[in-house]
Amino acid sequence: MLVAIPYAAGSFLGTRIHDRAWFAWHPARRADYMDWVGESFRKSLIKAAVVTLVLGVLTWWAQQDGDGSPLAAISQLAFYASLVVLLWRAVLLVRRNRLARTGGSSLARLPITPTLWVARRTRTTRLLTAIYHLMSERIVPIVVTLLVIAAVFFAALHVVYIGEQVAGAFCNGVAARPADVSSDGRTQTQAGFAASQVCWSTGAFVKTGRRYRAELQIADGDAWWFDRTQRTDPAGFAGTEPKHLAAAVLKRSWSAPWFAPILRVGSYGLDEFTMKPLCEGDADCDPVAYAKTPEPPALPIFAPIPADLAQRLVNDSPHPEAPRKAVIEFVAAHDGEVHLFVNDALLPWPTEGGPWPFYKNNTGGGPASRSSTSRSNQSQR
């Protein structure tokens, strides 16, 4: 809106200046122009009168319901504005008729209109011209250059991250992990996933061509999931706060929401899937709008929310309608171990003396299960 309104006003003034210059080079058409202006003023006056009448009736009707109502105040303001426009149009028409009676249609110099007066004042005012030159010659080029440099830098940073992810820099496999196996041997469940882990290796493996279903649940008794003080769940969140908008270019997956669980197959490559949140009975869930968490005093930026505060927030506002698990069905493109992580910001290099900082303030976790449903159609051929 801040750009569209000045642009529209500038385009309108530019058109009027162009017309004025055209008539300067075609004096024979000035009489036709003056006739057109008079007819245009008459039509504009009629339209303004109709609008004023309608707004007057609306104002009278709104005031019958009592003084102080929002509709009455708005309609009254609009009525006063329409009266100003009507008066302005009447003055223009009277001025044009006076010029016509005194031979104004054949004047060597056309009379200036209010629009052209505004255009001339805008073009010749020292302050406005100084601001224009400062914006066009200094501020705008510098800002555009900085934005381009920042875009190139963060795009290159993401490319570096993808390259390291493909090379297996973040997800290292494990030989084995304790698991609960179903009686038919098709479902394997591991505990121990934590949202603070850059990449959690489940110890469960998949085979090429088989179809699998993976499920991640919020642990029983867990005080929900938090990204520092941002309460969330397996659906993730949009991240419209300034801090998340500023760090959006560092998200591991630009297309997935913040904190959405992502399943990865194998240590190498980019075989990754964003998991889908589900509610009770595996029903689809609507996004949950959690209340903003009050900022704890003296909490470092990369420190997790205190456990007692998290539990108190959940007790005060349990949100039973929120999803408690996320699932994904996929066909394994290659043999490999299943890994899990939440979508958070990540630098392509670890910080000195500890893990990647953006994951240090994450809270929450739960058990993950992997079950083989069938072979894919491709593998059955």
C-alpha cells in the first residue's frame, strides 16, 4: 500500500504533465481540450452530488440508532469528505465557465489546473527534490546492493549446507539401538528421539523398493515441544516473529514449517520426507494457535525453556485438539538407516565447544516407529 499509492499518484501526475506538453505543441487542439474539460467537470460534479446525497442519507439513517456508533462516525466523516469534493468540483466548473465566457478556450496559455499545480509544486520544492536525489542516488542503490549481497551470501550458505548434507556430514549411522519389535516382526519402535539433536539415528533400516510407514509421537508425560519459548507440536509453526523471519534462510528445509519433523533415509544423499501431523484417530489437524510464552528473566538465547515453566504452560492450556504424532509413508529408494530431525536453523559448521547453537534450545521428544507395509508396485513387477 505504501508503494502502490505514491506510484499511482505519480503515474497520474505524469500523465497530466504529458498531456500539457502535448497541447503546447498542438495549439489548434486547445479549444477541444477546454470543451472536454468542461464536460468532464460537469459529469464529475453530478457524480459528486449523487455520492454526497447517498452519504447524507446513510449518515441520517446511522444516527437514528444512537450517537457514538462506529457506523455513524464513519458515515459522517465520509459525508463531510464528499462535501469537500463537491465544493471543489463546483469551483472547478465555475472557473472553467468563466474562462469560456472570456475567451479562455483560445488563450495562448492554458490555465493551470489543481492537479498540475500539485505536480509543479512537487517537482520544484527544494525539500522534495533533495529527498528524491538522496533516495535515487544514495539510499536506494546502497540498500539494493546490500540486499543482493545478503541474498547471494545466504543462498551460497544453503548450497554449502546441502552439499554437506549430501556428503553425510550431519547424520551418522549407528550399529544398533535397543528397540521393541512387534509380534509379527514388521514394526520396530525406538525411544530416545530429542528435538535438540541435529540428526537422530534410529538404528532401524529400510530396504530398496519396500513401502514403509514411520511414526513419531510426543512422549507420554512430555511437556510438549518448544523452540526455546515458542510452544509447538509435530505440525511445526510458521515463524512470523522477527527472529524467525531473520533466520528463515538458515532453515534446513525452506519449504517445511519450523520444527516440522523430517525423516531421512541414509547418511548420504537427499532422500528426505516431511512428516504429516495427525490427531486422535489419525485425523487431519488444524493448526493450533498457542499463546505467546512470557519471556523468562535472564534466559540466554540458546538456552531451552525451564522445565517448570513449560509444564505450567501445558497445565494451564493443555490443547487436547493439537496433534501428538507425525507420520509419513514412503518407498525406500535405497537401502539405509532411518534418521529424524526437526526443521530448525543450522549453520554449515559447528560452533566451537558444542553442538550447533540453534538446536541447543529445543525441547521435546518421543518414540519413533518404523513398519514395513508392503513392497512397492515397482518392486513387484
